[in-house]
Amino acid sequence: MLATVAVTGGLAAGAVQASAAPHAAPAAAPAALPAVDMEATVLAAQIDPRRADDTLTPGAKASVLAVEQALQARNLLDARWVDGYFGTETVAAYAAYQRSLGYSGLAANGLPGATSLTKLGENRYTVTRKISPGAKVQRDGYTVDARTQAMLAEAERLLGFKIVLSQGSYNPGGDPSSAGTHDGGGVVDISVTGMSAATRTSVARALRQVGFAAWVRNPNQGDWPWHIHAAAINDTDLSSQAQHQTGDYYLGLNGLADRGADDGPRVPIQTWEEYQRTH
């Protein structure tokens, strides 16, 4: 009996000692990674290089900074350019990063694509509001991307009639007067045959409403007939020339080489994704 009591007492004492031991502190939760807003980042990459000053694109600073810090960490961008301003140095650095992944052509145009932006941010940031041009499709005998097609369809719905293309996208060298704007995606020319001046303006307005930088072009401006030129803002397949046009549109310019004042109908400027969120 005494032996039994001793063993039992020993167990009890051990139990008391165990219960008195301090609990291990829970492991600290890993810090949440910052988020990069892809929509804002791509927009800044179009507007910032066209500015005459260092004004930042509203809502883009934190995202651009995260991207620039990641490019700096890869020795692609000097520290002095890590400032939240997606200017020409950052565009060039991002294009170099795209080439380092084996991309070329439009896939290395300096505009962040969803895949490259996500890879650049591994263990550094997450990507929100991802955008993509989508697959290439046919419209009126021309090639456009799915995002552009959806935008055109919505513009037609607003207008109540069909609009017909006179030039599509992905058409490098197809029309020298286009100065490379149609080399990539997101850019179309629209036929205005039979349209009155008021109707041409209405079409340009509808295109702007759904997220195009759009202008009525006349023969006095270049070696071309009357038409409407439209570039889809934030299409990540835009050629460098088309990127410049969309940036100039935000700065109140006409998208031509003379960088004159915008001569199109005034509407609140927005991207296709912004339009979709409000309609």
C-alpha cells in the first residue's frame, strides 16, 4: 500500500509541476504582404512617362513603389528612381525584367502583365484587380482582343447601332500612317462612312464612356480619310506608341505627334474595368 501511495504521489506531483509550467507563446502570424493594384499600376505606366513634371498618378503610388522596390532588388532599377512614379526609367526596367523571363515583342513592352507582375512580387506583394486583354478574336475581318471586343459591344449598346472597323489591332506595318499604334492590341479605327458630324461625335463619346481614348480624325490632321481612332486604356498589349496616346488622353491632349489640345467630346475618363464597376 505504501509503495502504491508513493507512486501515486509522484504522479500527482509531476502533474502539478506540468500544470504549473508556463504555456509556450503562440507563433506570430506572418505579416500580410502589401497589395499591388494592377489596374492603377498599368495606368501609371501609361500616364507618368508623358508628364512634363513628377506628378504621381492618383491611387497608384503605393503599388508602383512596391513594383519599383522589387525591380531594384533585382538590380534592374537604380534607387533614385524608386519613387512611386512609373516614368520612362521604370518602364525600361520593367521591360528588361520581362525580357529576363524570356518574353519579347508585346510581352516585353514595359506594361506589367498579370503573369510577370505576380512573379515579380513573389514573397514581396500580392496582386489585386488583375486585368488581361484576353484571347484574339475576329471582328469585321480584323483581329482584336477579347477585352476590346467587349468594349466595342458595350459602345454599340449605348449607341443603339453597329459600328464597323476600318482597321483592327495586331497589325504591325499594316498602315504606315498609323505610326505603330496598331502594332499591338487594344487599338482600332472605326469607319464613319455615311455618318454626320454629330453622329461621329456621338460614337467617339460612347467609346470614351466605356474606356477608350478616342478621337474623330480628319484628313487635315494626317494622310488618312475621316475615321475614329480608339485606343483601349489599360490594354496590356498596347504598343509603345499607343501607350503614349492613352497617357496623353489623360493629360488632355489629342494623341497626335503635335500633342495638341484634346478636340474630342468631354466625358469623365475611366477604364473599362472602372466602367463595369459602375454599370
